[in-house]
Amino acid sequence: MDDLQLIRQLGQALTQAVEAQDWPRLQQADRAIARLLHAMAASPLTQEKRQALQALQQHHQQMYRVCETRRTELEEKMRQHRSQRDGRQAYALFSQEEEL
């Protein structure tokens, strides 16, 4: 597989992992991108490869924003859950005191 195909494949892997919310697979794709960039750093880039890498970078940034949005949503859900849990615990304590 040539570098251009690999660049495109990694972009697709990012998208699929984010859409599936498959965070381990996302980490694998991210590491594969890092390895590719490291390997490509030793040789000159054609204009076509440079453009493909710029597109991959933009796509990576877009997927990062999606992940950040998802992280923020999960933090809010966890905060709500903790708040509700505290309320349920307080209610349970109040109910137990009334039973005594």
C-alpha cells in the first residue's frame, strides 16, 4: 500500500472509530498516524502527499473537536449522576430516620 492510500485509510479509520465511539480503535488510528508521520519525515514529500497530509490533519482536528464535545457531554452526565446520587442518598437517609 502506498503512502497516499494509507493516509486516506487512516482518515477513514478516524471517522469510523469516532462514529462508533470506539475509543481504543481511535487510539490505534492515532498511533498509526504518528508512526506514518515519523516514517514520512525522513523523505521529501510530493505535492500530492503534502495535500493529503494537510487534509488528514484537518480531518484529525475535526475528529478531535467531536471527541472533545463528547467528553464534555459525558462529564455533564457524570455530574448529573453524582448530583442525583447524592440526592437519592439523602432521601434514603431521611426515609430511614422516619421509619425509626
